Amino acid sequence: MGNGQFLIPANTKRGELIFGLFQPVDLVILLVGIGITLLALVIMTTFNIMDNTTALLGVLPGLIAVALVFPFPNYHNIRVAIGEVIAFYTNRQKYEWRGWCASYEFKDK
């Protein structure tokens, strides 16, 4: 492998993640969601108010947190994919033709 050509493995970015899966914000979201769920379930069982509706409401924060940090193809996770969709629809949608130029210099109007 001469001439400065290096073979970079596809999973090099995973080494920068916590447990190879989580960015710090993802881990915080997951831990807070699961913590709220556990706290809600403890409160529900303590006060004996556990029926189907309250159990679903108690488990909902944990389910949402797990869904947000779940891996998604071509993106890091669902949270990142949702952010990309929001960025796409909130950014400028009118694109101007600039011609076939190799370099582009931005001029603010």
C-alpha cells in the first residue's frame, strides 16, 4: 500500500461512540426516558393504580427514548434521521442555477 493510499475500515466512527452505539446526547435521552419509566412504574405500583391505560402511559417515555436512539440505516439513529428531515423541509427550497463552475464563491445579496 504505497503512495499514501490507506484503507479505512467502514466502522471507524463507531470507536468514537459510547459502547460503539451512543453519542453522549443519545445516552442521556435513553437514560432519562428509562428513568422516568421506572419512576412512573414504581409510583403506580406503590399507589396501586396499575391498569392498562396507566401502564401504557408509564412505559411510554421509555419506549419513545428507545425508538429515538434505535439504529437506522444510512443515519446514526432515528433521532438523527428526524433531524435531517426537519432540516430538509425548513431550509430554502428554491435552488438557483449557477452554471458549470468548478468553484463557487458565495455572495450575499
